[in-house]
Amino acid sequence: MYSETLWNAWVQQEARNYEERKDGKKVYHKKGYIHFDPRIWFPDKHQEIKDIIRCGLLVPNPQNPQYQQYYSFFPFLKIITKTPRYRYQFEEGHYDLETKKRPICFAAHRDSLIFGYYSYALTRVYEAYIKDHRFDDTVLAYRSDLGKCNIQFAKEVFSEVKCRNECSAIALDIKGYFDNIDHSILLDKWRKVIGGRLPEDQMRLYEILTKYSYIKPESLLKKYKGPKKRNEESLSTLMDIVPGIRLTDKFRCLKKDQLIVTNNKLNSNTNRLCGIPQGSPISALLSNIFLIDFDADLKQKSISEGFVYRRYCDDILLICETEKAHNLMNFVIKKISEEYFLTIQPAKVDLIDFRKNSQGKIRGFMRPRKIIKKFGEKNKETIKESPAQTTSLNEMRFYKPLQYLGFEYNGKDILIRSSSLSRYYWKLNYRLQRTVIMSYGPKSDGSQIYLNQIYERYTHLGKRNFLSYAYNAAKDFYQNATDKQMEGMDSPAIKRQLRNHWRIMQSELKRKNIKWHSHKSKGKKNVVLHSI
């Protein structure tokens, strides 16, 4: 997998994440985290990484240097991210707050660079494969050759719906995609992409990523009484708190205390091994490779039957004639269940009919349906169709926009997805609260609230944040980060959604300031708004 051309191209790309300023300060542009090995300054260590990759992941044996052994990867660090969401609960029949849990695995710093190179090299092989087989326009995630972003992808889909006038859109979501990728199928598709048996180094990667081991950092810190906050000020590496002098002694201790867990998950329906670590630099690419035949089959079917197929990682979108929607949806659900042993989330199935309302205007209507509770069982992976019966009096109850890649289209306007906008205001409100509290805290060094960071992250004054992205989407054309002109959505509706963000921020900030001044300052100081 190594070649000098690939290596030089990857080094040039990776070097953007590291900056050495004129004052000698070294700046990491990648998000840092504490792991079992220290952070690597790639410009100084790239030769070491190169030697490992060039030798096919073989390194000299420390006990006997004339013999070589495979490079030893560290266990992943596994955390569970929790995101609160207010969603409709189908089984209960009402909206309620739920928490979305997503397991994320972080590779050690040196391991991450090795995974990154192989991901870079294999991505080019994968992209050549899907172009040769003519379904490269269906896969939108984790690609380096697209030249577009979610704004353009969403606009193309919405434009297709608008051009078809009356049609149906089907949105499906694969449940626990990375955790349920079948190992045998993945190996078969990987071989298919590279055109033969896996070389020894790639086979080693396959084994590491399917039989991966991980440690939960909270269990580690609790066992060895480490600091609650994992940062560079308290720890240089997590190995600092593990008993033992040598690295082998420390790992022996981790195994003895049963902190290292090996992935041996079995698919509940097939009893076959499955799952790869979500979060490693190469896992996203493997999630695309896993479904190469699914993508090719759906592309061929879409050409012959006249529908549109798009996949963005675990999100599947179909646009078709309304009378064909129900059968097409059940075909896709059955195919991905029986051939790839994956399950579609019932709660995230959307079937939206775009048709004329009582006033003769095209709108998106939710098609009422009953979802079988035992959705994943054999021969029961279908959704029972129940066509909507609407009148001019109750039709607004059935209005449903098509949500796609952070945007939504109701048949008239393109908008920012309402949940994304709510999340933005929640984060802004939380940040304002923390900023005001710190300004009145005992460690405060003045009588001012500094707003530079808030302006940069949460207002239109910032260069790269949610607001700047949304305003770019609203424009007809905009300049991206590389000063390339990109096509926007030309949506006045998005501008209307965002026009009050500054007033809301200032009003909320003033309210919090008055509240904390009256309750906390006790007349000692008058904190004022200030930006530097």
C-alpha cells in the first residue's frame, strides 16, 4: 500500500494540522486528547511513521532485532457521547425527551497517523472502483473527490423533488451501523475493492479493526484513582497512572484488572461477529466499502425504474413516483436486512408525499403508517401502508418537510432544520450563562464580560461557525474556506430564520447579566459587556 507518491501527498495534507509560529510556539490544529501515548509533533516524527508503513507494519523485535514483528497497536479509548433530543415516540404516541447515545473510539496518536495514511491510500482505490462501476454519484459521505459540501448535496435533492412536482421521498436510517458491520462481508468487499487477496499489512489492519480492543477511560481513572479531568496539565498520558515501570508491566496490570475489553459482539439475528470502532480515521471509509454492492444494485435499479438513490453513511434517501414508494421502501428494507444483516430504525422511517394541497400548492405530506414492533424479525421487515386522507380542514396536521443533511424542504421553501436551529440556540444560551457566571466568579480579574469568543463561535461575525454556514446556504453563491465560489440555495426563508439571532443573543445576555448582578455581586462591582 506504500508508494512515495502517496506518502508525499498524504504528508502534505497532514502537515496542515501542525503550525510552528514565528515565536517558536507549536500549534496543533487537530483536536487534542489524552491517550496512552503522548501527542506527536508530526513534522519531527514523520520519518518514524514512514518506516513503519513502508515495511508493511513490521518493526524490529526488541528482544531480537534481526527478526521483525508486527507493529503493536494500543487499545482504543471508548466513550459514550450523549445528545438529548426531543422526538416523537411512536410506541407511546407522543413527543418526549430522549437521549441519543453514540459510542466513539479514539485511537492512540501514533496509531491514528498510521490509520490515517491507510485511509488516504485506500480512499483513492475505493473512489476509482465506484467510478469504474458508475455509481459514484450515489455515495456522498467520506469522499475526497466530490468538490461539494452538504449545501450542494441537499440542494440537488430538493431541486429533484421540485422538478418532479408530485412525487414521494423516503428517508431511512440504519440502526447502529458501525456496531453491526458484519466482519465476513466486510472482508469480502474489501477484497473486491482492491481486486484480490488482502496483503499482509492490510490483513493486519482488518484484524485490528474487527477484533479491536478498548478501554473505558472512566473505568481506568476510577481504578487507579486518576484525576477527574483528563487534560495535559494533570496527565501527559494515561499510562502515567497505571502501575508498573515498563510498558509491558503496565499492560500486564491492565489485563490483570480486566480493563481491556475485546470486541466479540455477535449479531442477534445471525450469531455472526460484527462491529468496527466508530471514530478511527479509517472506519468511515470501511463503512462505505461495506455497502459497495448495495450501492451498485440500487443505482442500477434506480436507472431502470426512474427513481433517485442517495446514501450518506447510514442515511438512505429515495425519491420516486408516489404509487411506487411503498413497494420500493419495503424492497430496500428487506434487501439491507437479508443481505447485509442491518436493521432500519423504525422511528426514523419517513415517507413523505409531495402533492397539491387544497389551495393547489405543492406541499409535503406525512403518510400515516403503522410500524410493526418486531421490525427486524425475518419476513416482518415491512411497513404497512395507510394512505393519508386529508381535507382542507385537517391537512395542516399532515404537513411534513423532507429533512436532509441539516436542511428541510416543505414543497415551497428550503429551511435550516428546526432541530439544528434549536440546538444552536441551546448552545448559545449555555455559553452565555457560563460566560456571565465566570465574570462574577471569585477568579474574575475585572468588571467586564468579554464576548470575543461568543461573537466568533455563535454570531455572523465568526468566519467558520453554524451561523456563517447557514448564511452561506441562504445565498445564491458564496466563497468557501479556499476562496472557491460555491453554489448556495438562494433561500430567503433561511435568512428570515436567522435575522433575529443578534437581538436574541443581546437580550438574553442582558437578562442574565442583570440577574447575576442582583444575586451575586451584592454591590461589589458592576459587570458590563465588553469585547476586545
